[in-house]
Amino acid sequence: MQDGSLIPRFGRARRDSALAVLEGLHPLKHALRFDANVLEAVTRDAAELERLTAELAPDLSARMRSLVREIEPQTFERLAPLAPSTGVMALAERPTIDPSAVLADPRPAPVVVLEDPRDLGNMGACVRVAAAADVAGVLSTGSHDPWHPDALRGAAGLHFAVPVARLSTLEQLRGIDRPLLAFDPDGEPLDPAELPARAVLAFGTERHGLSRELLERADQRISIPMRAGVSSLNLATSVAAVLFGWRLSPKALHQTGTV
């Protein structure tokens, strides 16, 4: 492939629901560790990439060396609105994720639902913490693609470590065998030890919170205890607080086999 043809190819990939654009070493690193099918990978400086890989992901040095090809820096800079400082980008196939299969996962692990999140980097940070907590999946509503390159960058490519998909409607939460817990300032204070392992944990935006429709569907409303005068938490911070409260509770440690 001629290097010049990479520019429109990467541009089209940003709008292609079958592809994931990986901007930077960390997204590519995690994609490879979690078995993504990487179709194309390029760098502006092969020697510098080899140095970074040896430092940050030595387990992948041989794979990176065989997979990534060097291109002209001027071409590389035009492959994304903001070229990553680590000097590597890639295209990979998105996995096909069925939200109903995510919700039916029998493991003792929750599903995170993000209702109409507005910030793509924040969405990615939610995916990152959800992957670390080993949840059953992350589902979102609204107009933003949870696999947008900016979300993938915020997640450091950990979309490949946990199922991530968009819910087309809240009706998809009807009739599931998981309790629906809505995080809302007017809810009962969070007790991580009491969170059902297979709950659906629903989070809204910082400004608007959860919709009336979702709140009315919820089996329980729960609040995150905070210091008086603090109005809200960042979305990803809220998700992290709840997931690791659950993850580190004695009941969850026993269910997940951590202890």
C-alpha cells in the first residue's frame, strides 16, 4: 500500500462501525494483549517505537517489530486530528458485541450502563476502569459511539478486554435477570458489601443525571456518599468508586476467587 493512501483509509475508518482506530502505543498494546485482529499498524519512527515497547510492553516487542511498519512522519501526522506522541497508530476489527449476550453473562459480575454520556474521553476512562474491575460489560445509550477513537484513546485500548456496545433503547433492559441499580443523589447511601454481584449499575451525566425513564425502571436508587458542598463526581470517578467498592468487598472477593 502506498503511504499516501493511508490518509483517506484512516479517515474512513473513523466513521466505519466495523473498525477501531488505535491512536498510540497503549491502545495498540492492549489490543494485541486481548487478541484484537490488527489490520494495519504504522509508526513515524521504528527505532523509537522499539525503545518504548521494550520499556513499556516488552512482552510484545517481537510482535510489534513484525507488525508495525515505518512511514514518513509527514504522512503519519495526517492520519489523525492529533497524532499520538508515542508515534504509532493502527486499525483493527471491532468485535461484534450483542448487548443481550452481555446482560445474560452468568458470571458474578455487574454490567455498567452509561446513559447518554457526553464526553468521549470520559467514556473511555469508564471502559478502562471497568476492564480493570473485570465486569461483564459496558453498555451506553445516546448519540456517541462508545468505540470512537477518542474513547478508545481514553480507555487505552481496553475495549478489547471487556465487551463494549451501545444500547439502542432502554427497552433492552426489560425482562433481564439482573437488578437495575440507578446511581442518583437522592438514593440510599452506597454500601458496596450489599451490591448484588450481577447488578446493572446505571450512571448518568454529571449535569443531568439519569433520565426519569431509567429512574422509574430502577429496582433501587443508590447515592455515593460525598463531603457536604461537593455537588457531583466526574462520571469515570463515580464508576471507579462503585466498581472498586464492589470489587474489594469481602463478598465479591470470595465470588471472584480473589481470596
